[in-house]
Amino acid sequence: MRKSKQLDSLFNPKSLAMIGASTSTRKWGFLILLNILKAGYKGTVYPVNPKLDSILGFKCYPNVADIPDQVDLAVITIPAAMVSNVIDECGKKDIPNIVVITADFSETGLEGAKLEKEIADKARSYGINLTGPNTMGIFSAESNLHALMPMIMPLHGKVSMFSQSGNVGVQMLDYGLQENVGFEKFVSSGNQAVLSIEDYLTYFANDEQTDVILGYIEGLDKNSDFTSVAAEVTRKKPVLVMKGGRTNVGGSAASSHSGSMAGSTAIFRAVCKQTGIVEACNTQELIDCAKAFACYPLPKGNRVGIITRGGGWGVLAADACEENGLDVPELPRYLIREMDKLLPKYWNRKNPIDLVGTIAHDPLPQCLEMLAEWDGVDAVLALGAGFRAFSYQYSEEVKGPRELTDAMELLKEYLKERSRQPDEILVQVANMVSKTGKPVISVSIGSDYAHKKYSEQYGIVSYPTPERAVRVLRHMVEYSRYLKTSS
């Protein structure tokens, strides 16, 4: 495995110089500085601008050399033509890390590429870790470092991400806010003049705060050692990747966007299979997988038990399982006998287990526990586990005969009681995961209540459709299989 570069002071600097700091709300030197301060960065901030005495209540220094203390990280937002001289200033100041936000380098043509090579050569000569240029910045939960262009405050968690597109990357941070996916570290790799995605991948593999690694890749350098690095890293932690530039049009856009050569999609997919990388087909699947890999143990095999409140959803889940190479085994006789005691005599006695709309009592908790504990399955899909009753349909007052209004009041009381059951069931789901060591995935069938809250509240994940849950489970099974065969 490639030698891990010392990037701790990049992601967790004790001090930071903002070179190009500004008082103009239309400049990145203001917005990024504001993000750093607003997020409560734990280190010391030194704004640098020769034309100003202070910015946002902080003393401003005319240049890097005038900063009286050691600086761990410099964030640069000045014009491209001025960056080279500032690299020299940072080198003489012994600043070990630089993030160059500034664009107008190799992504714009030959002149920009020449300037990029110049700053890269200088950074290497000084032993500086340089992120970018043409980057949207970095984030670290451990040090509350939000050196990002957009005003996004990600949730904190165990997922770290590298991205060759700043826009895609920071939007994934924002998507995580909606999906309850917390991030530990993030880097927009930009043009990768010095530090590459392989360097970040290696660092995240050894980072104790990171459990799951995400990546957005547009292309790899011809001399890249990505394959060998990934093969080592995936034995330690799951690496979930989405590739851009899969088509001719997308590949051309990638070249003009980040200077990346997209390369063959077929070859990249072969690399993923060879190295155990989980390749997501879109951003939704990437964040879906991030949730499950961060919360759940891996399944030991591909056998899935399905339990559903409605038969049709069970059919769709079973179809999705078969289409994704997952087995839906028949129920054993002893399990059927036990469930006969709980379910109406006309229940299907098959997997998927159809609860046939039972409303007098809720058999889901007991049936779910029996299914999860059965050693004939490696994972469970609980369809409708987070579904709240249709109480929203009966919230308004109903006018009519007394008998009708009385009946509606009784129904409201019943629905109020039932509305507490999703919470109780999902606590049980979490307990089943812990007790059995199996992923038990809730499918809330479109219910925002479960879909948006449960990973944070209960430490489990929920998806609004069975198809999304099954695709995630397929990736977990394939990664589990890879670990077994590669050990």
C-alpha cells in the first residue's frame, strides 16, 4: 500500500491563514472565512490581506510572513497569477498544508496547465501538501473546520468523502442533511496538482474517525496506482464510489470541468469488481449505501426474509431480490406453525410473509422477531415497519349524525394508539440488529416519518421503496462476499 501522507494537520489544523480574506460578500475570501468562523473552528484564524487592518473582528495581516505564530494550513482565494508567489511565502513560513480554492489552471487550457505545474513543483520542493487548485475546499467534523465555498453545515458522522467535483461533493453533504447521513471529513480534490484521490483514500483508510469512505470520480491518471490502493483499503473499510464521465458527452464535460480524463467505463467497473469497491449508479444510491454501511453489520450471505403489511409490496420486494441476485428462501415448518398462532388462518405461509392487513392486533413485532432469529436468512426487509396509520385523514372535525361523530372519535382514539407503534417496532428492529448481527432494513413505503428520522433516532435505516432497500442490500452482500474471497 502507498505510504500514507501526513494529512492530520490538513484536516485538523491548530491554526489557519485565510489568504485573500475579504470584506466583500461577493468574494470567496469573505464567504469561506465566514463559514470557518460560523462553524466554530477550534483553531486560530489569521486573515491575510495587505489592504485591510481587520476582518470580522479579527486582526488582518499584510502577508503570511507577518503572522507571528506557526500556521498549519493556508487557504488561498487570490487570483491564479498571484498564487505562485504566495506558495513561496508559505514555504518559507514552513506551512505544511495549502488549499488552493482559486480556479483558472489546467482545466482552462495550456497556459493554465503551465501555471499549475509551476505551483505544484514549488509545493513539492517545500514539502507542502497542496489540495487543488480549483477546489471547493475541505471539511472536518473533529476540528469543526468548514473551509468550504457554499454555506453548508454537514451532519457529523462516520462517513468521509473525496470528490473530483466540488459541486457534486458538497451537494452530497447537503443531501446527507436530508437523509441523516453524517460526515467526518470531506475534500474536494480539484485538479489534484499535488495531492490525489489516492492520497485521501489512503488517509481515510487509516483515520480512526472514519468507518465508511465515499468517492466521486471523473477520471484517473494513466500512471495512477488507484487499483492497488483501493484493493488494500477495501479490506479495511467499505469504499463506495460513483463515477462521472460514463458517456462520451459526460467524458468531454469532465475534461473541461476538472481536467480529468474520464477513461473507459468498462475498465473502471472491472477495477471496482477486482478491488471490492461498491459502485453506485447515481447519487441517490450512493447516499442510500452510505446510510446502511455506516449503521449495519454486513450480511453473511444472500438469503433475505421479507415481512410485509401488504401483499403487493411483498411481491415487488421479492421481484427486486431475484433481479438483484438475492435469494428469498421458503419458510421452515416450525416457523409456519409458530406464525399460525398469530396470523389469520388464510395467511400465505410463505416468504414474503404477508400479514394480510391484520388490524385487531399488530402481529408484526412478534413475527419480525421470529423471522430475524431464523438462521435461514442473512438479512430482513420489514415493509411498512415505519408506517403510521392514516390518522392524517381523520384530523378534521366531521359533521353529521351523532352516531357518526361518536364513531369518528372512537376511530381517532384507536389511531392515536396505533401511531405509537412504529416507534416501538423500530426500537425492536434496532434490538434485532444488535441481537442477531443481521441487517434488518425498514421500508416505510413512502412515509416521511420513518424515512427521514430513524437512522438518527434509532441507529437503523429506512427507505421509502423496497427497490432502493434491495439495491443497497445487494451491494452489502457483494462486498461481504468480496471480503470472504479476498482474505
